[in-house]
Amino acid sequence: QTLRALFQYKPQNIDELMINAGDLIYVNPAQQSDASEGWVIGTSHRTKSEKEPNVKLNGEAHNLSMSRSATNALSLQNAALRRAVLVMRHGERVDQVFGRSWLQQCLTADGKYYRADLNFPSSLPRQKDGMKQFECDPPLSCCGIFQSRLIGEALLDQEVTVSYVYSSPALRCVQTAQHVLQGLKLNPKVRIRVEPGLFEWTKWEASRAIPNFMTTAELLEASYNIDTSYRAHFPLSSLVPTESYEDYVSRSSAVIKQITSACPSKAPLPPFFAFPGVPGVILIVAHSSSLASLTRPLAGLPSRDSRDFAQMVRKIPSLGMCFCEEQKEENKWQMVNPPVKTLTHGANTAFDWRNTILGD
């Protein structure tokens, strides 16, 4: 059986194997009776210390090299049951491109929606309170949808296993989560848990009121893959306009603790192997403010000063992300590099061919 390492492991003793992310490890089930509990005997495909004959792996011949520790065990003790949390900002929102009056640009004289630019969504989901509610709860742009799927595909390429998905109730966050899951090819296998406690600092709401978010029934009608059995830790009624910074920090700290407590480790095998049953990543799709407000308390770091916090949030781009790994043996979480690279692209302004080409 061949396993692929997802994360690096540095040996703690001379009889342990150095593992890099992406390494292929050959494990013979017949040898495992000789391994002590919490250990696995394996052979590294990468290490070149000793030559070994060709071995059949998944039906293909590979020239394996035996590590000095191949007859010993791979240490699983320090990495066992490690979990990870990936906090991600939503994709590009339509008002980010076209301004707060974006909806007026897309309405006909009789109030029907039409696509005024190819970066506008092709349609809007139905909402009982009418389209005007989308001014306070804007959807993703078409580029935002593409960005989200691209991130999902990148996570799939890195063989990241997502086991749980949480989203802010904002439509742009639910849409981002849906399209990331599509890129991961996990839709509809993993359902989205909508958690109002993940909504951004309400003081920043331009309307000075909590938006009328789409209901679970409306999201389901629009084909969003919502977990209807999930019961939120913070009901919508608990969100109040213009909350203090201290209240927002407290809410964020409480919700991340409740989320990690509700998503326990599932398996006795280490997370550096792409193997069925390995504990997966908890994906949280929320807002730019969420990256610091969720990961800092999880990692045991103090909150930022409110003025410093506001300046920091402005620097976080669409699909910006932070990644925390659980160090179970030390009973703490540590911030590490995300499993995929950042997404960078330039602006593409509206083009008026008539004035540009024909104009004097």
C-alpha cells in the first residue's frame, strides 16, 4: 500500500524517517504486527541511502530506496490526530468592482435584473424581501466565483482533505464555500454549516443594521449545499448593530472554540498521510476581519489594537487565508503556511470601444 505525505515530519530519533510533503511511503500491511502502538513500518520512495529491487506499487514498477529506518517505525506519536483550520476570506464581491450602486446598474425600468457587464452574476437568487436586500448582502462577481473554484482546485491538487465547512451567513461567503467545494470535488459530499457568529464586525456595516440574509430554505432553493441539521452557536438574533470591538473579539474567540470543539479528530492515523479516515481540515469562509479575529485566539495570541486591526484588515485580499495546525502533544494550535499559494491578479477596467477607437 502506498501513502502520500501531506505534511513534513522531522525525525525525533535516529530510527525515524524524515518525511517531506509529497513523499511516497510504501507500507506493507504484513509488517505492521512488528510495529509498536502508534508507529508504522514503511519505506521511502525518495531516500537514496540504499538501493532496493523494483517493487510493485499500485500495479506500477518503482525503484524504491530503503531508508535506514525502513525496518524501524515512522513515528506517529507526535503528529497523531492533528487537525487543521483554514480561515478564508470570501471571493471578489460585486460591489467591490461596481460600487454600492451596482444593483441600480442592473435593473430595467420595470425592476427586472439584467447582466449589465460580464462580471455581474448571470442571475440573482430569489429572496422573499426582494432584490433590494442584495444591496446590503451582495453576491460574488463572476470573477469571484472563478477565484473560489480556482482555490478549491488548488487545494485538491495539494490533496488537502476538507472534512467540515463553516460559512458566515453573508451570501458572498456561502457562494465562496460552495464554489471552493466544487473545485475540491466535494460538492455535495460535504455540506456547508452556516454560522451567524462568523459574520464580520457589525460596526462596519454601512447600513447600520444587520442585513436580511437569505434563509436556509432560500439557499436550498438556489441549490446551495446547506447542512440543514446544523444548529448555529450564535443565532442571527444575537448579532447587534455597531457592536464594540471588544464584543466582536469576544464573539470571534467563542465561535472558533465552539467550532473546533464540535469537529473532533476522527482517526488514529497521522495527518501527513493521504489515507482514508485521516483527520481533515476545518474550512471557515468568512470576512477579511475573520482571519485575525479567529486565528489569533486559536493560537493563543492577544487581540490587536482596534486601530491597528482596521489597518491590517484593509490589506487582506479576496481569498486571503490563514492556516492553523493543532499541536496536540503540546495542547496548542500553531499558525503555519497555508497549503496553497496566494491568488494575485490585476484590475481590468471597463472598455468603451466607441470613445476609445472612434473618438477624436
